[in-house]
Amino acid sequence: MTLALSPSVPLPRHRASRRPSLFDSLKSVCPPLRSAQPAPQTVLHQNPLDGGALDLRIEDGVLHRARHREAKIILVGDTDESLGSLCELLRSDGYSRLRCATEAYAAVNLARSWKPDLVILDLARPHRAGLEMLSKMAQAADDGLFLPILMLSGDASDKVRLRALSLGACDFLLRPFNPSEVGLRVRNLLKARWCQLELSERNGWLEAKLRERTLEIERLQSELKEAQAEMIVRLALAAEMHDPETGHHTRRVGLSASLLAQSVGLHEREVQMIQLAAPLHDIGKIAIPDELLLKPGKLSPEEWDEMKTHCRIGAQVLACGQADLVQVAQRIALFHHEHWDGSGYPMGLCQEQIPLEARILAVADVFDALTHERPYKHAWPIDEALHEIETQSARHFDPQIVAAFRELPHEELV
Ligand SMILES: [Fe+2]
């Protein structure tokens, strides 16, 4: 073999007579298609003139001629003479983007740089170097796409044929070959190549669409969560309208409860939900008269019974919530006055029967109430409030929550 690399072999160009093609006929009877689907589509029609298949592509709703004749084909052969006759054959079929090589190394390099759609390997007597080139050619399509290789050979032995096919040849023809058969094999291999390109393009389009839709869904979910959180805050603000001090209390309790939730090892999402839901723990007080809420002295037993109803009223306000956040808020509203020893209200639950978020809220709520002035009491010093919390461990409060509360920065909570 020589080291010659011929960009193209000068040969007489085929001049096809201009007559209406099937494509022209179809275009005349079919208006330009406007597909609702943005993805490219391929429609295969039978060409009655030569019995072969004619590819027609629909892209952006417009019918396009097949890409057959645009195929880039590399011809690799023993001599310039053998390649010349093959080139002439392909040009007579309308193929014009042809490159020729008579040396294995140059042929593989050309395949890597030019990215052909088809390789025709024409070896009169397949030798070891020629067969090894087959596997290198197959690997040269490093874009992961199928590169068809047609092998022509004068060696009819099973050994050579099977070896060629195992090394990457997609089709095998014996010399002397029938020119029409070569043309049909080339067309079929190119069709396989086009189908794979179409599939790859469609997959790429689908992946891009999937990424786009996924981002859109994530954006909508994020907006929905923000809307939920905002509505919770506005609901809490509505409940605070008749007592601004209650508003400060609910926000401080939300912060303390979230720190406690973090301290007992809850996940970030649960911590966030408790922080958002905690300010609604007394939402039921929206139905309690101001003369009770703002009464400077102690409540009578009847007034106290009425005050206790704020737990059930709050739970009714938040009932049947679909969102996790609303369900957490409902549990906190209903159970935040339950006691670890079962002496609380409204249901007298004890220990783990009380939802964890309500047990957390109870400690945060009482600490804040003790350390701030109310119409009926003065503000306790932090150490006295902490002592009271410790005293109520395993009575009013969950001992584990009290232990976690002990470690919090109490000065920052008041
Ligand atoms: Fe309460």
C-alpha cells in the first residue's frame, strides 16, 4: 500500500435527466405540513421507480428531500484504480461527498476528523492490517453513533467473511460485485445511519424537554411552598390583630420550637415546618372574647373552660389540610396543652401519645410565657423560668425535650 490520501478521484460527473421525481409529485399534491409536534419526524415512502426506499423528512412541519445524497462516504481500497471505479459507481448514484484513501492509518485518521456516514472497505485480498483497520474504523465514530462499514472482497472464504463481520463490518459483498447491489446496500446502510441519527436527535430533544419540564415542576413546587408559608404567616397575623403582644409571643415560640426540633435531631424539612406552624398554635384564640384574653386578673373556672376551647377551635380552623405544613400546624394547635403525665387538655393524652411537635411546642410556649409579662403576671427571670421547666420535666413536659432545651442559648430566646 502507498501512503497516498486522495481527497477525491477526478471522474466524470453523472448528469441525471431532469424529470419530475416522486418528491416533486408529493410536494405538488401535499401542502407544507405544520406539525404540532416540534420534534423531527421521519416518514418512509416506497419509491415506485426503482423499488428502493426514499426517505422524506418532516422538520418543523416542512417536507424535506432525503439526506441520502448528502452522505459523507470514505472509500478505502488497495489501489487508486479500484477506488476509481467504485467512485464512479457512487457518483452515478448521485453521491458527491466522497473521500478516498489507500492506506490504513490515513483512512482511520480521516474517519476521525471528517466523521463519515459510511465507510466502504474494498480489499481484493483482506490482510491482517486491513482487517485490523475495521475495528479502528468502528471506534473512530467516537460520538457514540453507529458508523456503517461495507466490506467488498475477492476472498469468499467463511473465515475472512466472519472475521470481517466480527470486527465491525456491517455488510459484506464479494467481488466481482453487481453495481446495482452495491448501490442498494449503500442505501440500506445509510438508512440505518439516518435512523440512528434521528433516534439520537429525538432522544436529545426528549431529554431537553424532560429537563425543561422538571425545572418547571420544581419551580412550581417551590412557588407552592412559598405560597403555603406566606398564607400561614398571614393567618397568624390575622390572629394577632387584637393583641400585638401575642404576635411577638408566637414568633418567639416559633424560633424556640425550631431550635428545639433541631436539637432533638429532626430533619431540616421538619424543623422548617415546625418553625412555620408554631406561630399558629393559638390560632383558636381568634374565637375567644377580648375581655378574656386581655383580662388583667385570674380567670374564673367558667372563663378558664372557655379559654381551653382555643385548642379545638384552632384544630377546626386547620382541619382537613392536604399540605404537610397545615397538618403539622393542626396537631400543634390541638395538642400543645397536653401534659406528659396525662393531666393536660383537651384530650388528656400522655407521653408519646402526644405528637412530638406538640411536645416541643409546649416547652417553648411555657418558657416564653414565663419570661414575659402578661396582664395577670410579671415576667420571670430566665433562671427561675428554667427551674420551673426542669421541675415540670416528666410531669408537664417530655423529659427528653427538657434535656434538649437545657442546652439552648436561653438569652437569645427572650
Ligand atoms: Fe395555647
